[in-house]
Amino acid sequence: MLPTTSLGGRSQGNGALSGRDAARHTAGAKRSKYLRRLLRLRHMDFEFALWQMLYLFTSPQRVYRNFHYRKQTKDQWARDDPAFLVLLSVWLCVSTVGFGFVLDMGFFETIKLLLWVVFIDCVGVGLLIATLMWFISNKYLVKQQNRDYDVEWGYAFDVHLNAFYPLLVILHFIQLFFINYVIVSDSVIGYFVGNTLWLIAIGYYIYVTFLGYSALPFLKNTAVLLYPFALLIVLYLISLALGWNFTKMLCSFYKYRVK
């Protein structure tokens, strides 16, 4: 059985930390170590992070098998190496600059867009989603017979980053080649291509998120995380029927935010 965090009482009568207190101490120590490593590029495994980025597209299950290995060897599900976060930040910067170029934004407008994408779209929304999923999974998805297990918040945030990366590449990179010449045109093919890319991107996000929580052996009923697919498909069909162009709306929103 995989090692895990105990949720025992606050004291054990022998002066030792309880399971819960020990877990909190350990989590704080691991978080501090993670933050310190952000300043040490030489200690980061960028080759392995690139491997993870590749397999998040081709075989995301393999990425989460590595999370199993980390739990067995380092007693934590969350990443202890910030290399993935650093590379994702580079992707954010490069793709956002490309987005600003395609939308014909000036230098300062592109900088504002970059700050919005990094701190709102990725970090802000990521903190919100990770916290929500951390609460839901621990409250409703943990198996009754395994109450000594819990989902780490850091793991929930890692799942968000894993799911966000394919979405970022599809919407902020691949889509750039079609925006000016196809998507923003007032034609059926325009909003069909744009909305289909949104369908694929958000579908990837939902699927990779599902894989992340289904990889935890102490969770149950993780298939419910796939239910948003039904709503996504309904919205996609409605958008095609009504001629909504999600990409055009996004471009207008970004231009409004950087004014």
C-alpha cells in the first residue's frame, strides 16, 4: 500500500506530534523546499519537465504514473521540482507575446496582457480551481474505509497545471495561426474552427483533471469529474447554432482589459 498522510488526533500522549500536526509540519517543510528551489535553476530537471509536457498530449496517464512513483519514494504526491512551473511560465510569456502580436497590440498593452494571463488566467484561476477541487475531493470523494488518506493541496494545484498546459498550447499557440485569416471572420467556418478548438482545449482540461484524481487510489467515484463533458458539448452545439464566436469574444475581452 502506498504511504500517505495520517489524519490522526492532535496529540499522542508521549510528547510526539500527532499525525495531523506532523503532516502539517511536513507539508510546510516541503513547500519551503519547493520555493527555495525556484531560485536554483541548476537543481531543476528541465529535461524531465519537457518529457511531462510532451506526454500530457500523447499519454497523460504516464505522467500520473510518475506521481505514484514520487509518492512511494518521497512520500508526497505533489511535485518537488519547480522545473515544470518554470517552463510553463516561459510558455505563457512566449504565447502571450504572440497573442499580442496577432491582435496588433502595442508594447505596453502586451505587457498588461501578459500580467493578466499569468496572474489571473493561470495563477488566480488555478488557485481557485485547485482549492475547490481539493475541498470537493477530500469532502466527497475519499473512500469511507480510507479516512486516513487525504488529497494534498499541492497535488490539486499540480493537476491544474497539468490540465492547463494543453489548453494553453491549443488556445494561445495553435489558434494564433487561424485567428486573423479564419476565426475572426464573419463566416460559419470561422466560428466552427474557433469553437472546435475551444471544445478540444477545455475537453483536454477536463480529461487530464479526471486522470489526476482517478490516479489516487483512495478516491472513489472520480468518474463524476467527466460529467462537465456533457455541458461542454451542449454549449458547443448551442454556440454553433447561434453563431457565437468564442475566440472573437476572447479577443475583444483582452483588448478591453489592456486599454
